[in-house]
Amino acid sequence: MTSAHAIPVSVLTGFLGSGKTTLLGHLLRQPELSRAAVIINEFGEIGLDHELIATSEDSVIALTTGCLCCKVRSDLTQTLHDLLRRRDAGALAFDRVVIETSGLADPAPILHALMTDVALAERVTLGSVVTTVDAVAGEATLDREAVSRKQAAVADRIVLTKLDLAGGEAAALRQRIAALNSAAPMLHAVRGRIAAADLFAAALSEPRPDAGPQIDAWLGDAAAHSHAHHDAELISYAIVRAGPIQAVALTLFLEALAEHCGADLLRLKGIVNIAESPQRPAVIHGVQHVFHAPAWLERWPSAERTSRMVFITRRIPQRWVEALLDAIGAEVACVSKKDSSW
Amino acid sequence: MSGVPIALAGELVAASLAAWRVGGVAACTADGAIVIERTRDSKTVRIEPKPDDSMFRWLVIVDGRPRPAVSLVAVLRQVRAALDADFAATRVRVSLAPLLVP
């Protein structure tokens, strides 16, 4: 399985009316996305969004059979397979896919589908998750709609829209979003205008040994701070460890997390100093109970050697996660010591 | 010793009860074990380290029945199963798509 030619699939999500389609329309006019195929999921009897996107009709596909997160395994994966077949046949040229979800979609099943479909895995890779939040109605929506909180919580990038209508910098909304997801940088778009590179630089693209700033951007500011940010339901925090973690301890830790709290682990990403691989840190990523196998960097991206893991969870206490990691680490260290003394 | 200081294991068990929202308290005992008492019915679970057993390093005693456990992860699984009737373990799935990093 090679990643060299994997096609990044980015997810654009956000609640109803938060400006996803306007944003996408502007993005598709930029060179970075000039060769993007677009899948638009509309929830309703008559799909309109795809009519509003000005680009090659062949590269825009509307899924109007239902909400993407509910029928994701059949509709989305089938659509991606069809796109790839057309690309292979030379009927369509694209080097990136953008999925615009319906405003009511839970993004997690969509990410799972991209991560676990056997045939897709050889061809595509998960790119950025970009979430739009309406600066005018965003606070009320976050209060009222659980799915909107989840959309914000799993994002790599948050785009505030309609700031010009909000009349200010939406400080309260920014605080609210930071409480949900302190790891995602917040950007703003004016009438949909934003640089594509600002959104898709966070994509999980080809590993590079000089990836320091990109890794930091991917992990976000939260990775530097171990304190928690609280929403009523969602908590984001970072766990930082100065010492290396043994590989089997990390495996057991992730297994236990998934086993006991998988449904509430909205997103986990991190860079880990593995004891058996001191020169090559592991990058980890999970969505609920689905984890990527770690990716190994060629070298540390900076002088920083600490393990940093960012958690976005639904009421998983930081204290438990820390206790779990520390206790498993202690047990594995002891067993290793015993083994080596035999 | 199993290798894990009992205080550290006790802290993990106590934090686990809170994380799982299982009402109960966990305390380390003078003889080096951990005892959990569920609040609503006083059901108890006792966890003992087994320092001389190189394979099953823990013993979990539920309703008087001892069950060996190979690791703290296995201990947690047994404790959760004993105290949380609604618990259904979620198995990890490993993504088939490669993780490509920035």
C-alpha cells in the first residue's frame, strides 16, 4: 500500500446555512483546486447546491439520496469508486476530491468510510476537515444542534463566515469554538473568499522530514498546552509527555481508549516519541474507534522531542486518559525490565 | 510486584469509575490491593497484584470468584464488565488508508 500517489479527499462540513457552498464556489476558482473533483451531498428532495457551483459539470457530483452520514458506506464510497474509474479511463482528470457534506451530517462516519474502505484505501487519503461556522447564527446553532458541535469538534480548520454581517469579531463565538476544538486554527472568509492554501495546508499530505511547521499546524495550539477546554459536553485537551513511550504501551493505550470510550473519542491526533524509535517519531490519528496505523517521520521536525497528543472528546475526563497512559506505561516498562533480566 | 505501583493502579481505577460514570469508590488497602465499592448496591470488586506470576500479573475478584488478568488493560475490562451492565466493548479498527502526515 503506497501513499505516494494517494489522492487527498478533504471534507467540507458545517451546519445548514453556514456558507459551505459559497466558500466552495470561491475555492474552486483558485489554482490549488482547479483539478478537484467535488461531491456535494444535499439533504432534500431537490438538490440545489451543485447548481451553484461554477465548475466543470463532470467533476461535480450531487448525492441527493439522503444525508451522507446515514448512507455513507454505500453512496459515498460508490461515488468515489466511480470517480476513480472515470479517472483511470481518462474521462476525468483530478488530483484532489472535496466532499461537501449536508448541513445535517455527522462527519465522523464519513471519515470512517474514507479510512476503512479496502479498495479506496489504496487510492485515496484523508485530507483536511474544514468546518464553516456562521458568525451571525453560529452561537445559537452550537447551543441547539449537537451535530454542529461535532462538526466543529472534528475540524482541522474552522472558517468563520458572515463576519461582515455579525458586526464585530464574534469574540464570544470564537471562545465557544475554542472550547470545542482548541486545536483547529480559526480563519474567516468574507463572502466565501479565502485562500485555498490556508485551508488545505493542514491536509495530511506526503510526509516530509522538514515538516515542523506543518505538524504544529496540524496539532494546533492545543498541543502546547495540557489544560482542557470545556464545552458543556465536548472537551478538548492535550497530553504532553517528556519521556519516550514504548510502542506496545501506546498500542495498549489506544486499544483501551477505543474499547471503553470509542464512541466519545471524536478525534485524536498526535506526534509521539516512541522509545524504540528515538530518531523517528510516530504520528497518530484516530476518529472514534478507527485509527490509522502510525506514520513514521524521517526525523523530528524540530528540536522539540516531547510526545504531544490532542484529544477532542465527549466527556472523556483528561484525568482518566492521563492515568491510563501512565499506568500502562509503568506496567510495560516493568515487564520489559523483567524480560531483559532473564 | 506486577510492576505498577499500587497507588498508580488505584488512581487509574478510580479515574476509570468516573470516566465510565459508574457510581463507586476505589481505595487502596493496607495489604496492597484495590477495593472498589459500587455506590448503589455496595457490590465490591477486589483487585490484587500477583507479583510471582509472570503471566497473570493481576487477580480480579468479583462476587467471590477470582479471575486472573494478564495486564491492567485486562483488569479494566473485567472491572467494567462487572460493574457496568450496559458496557459493550468497542473494538479498535485500523484504517486501511495510509496516514500521511504534514
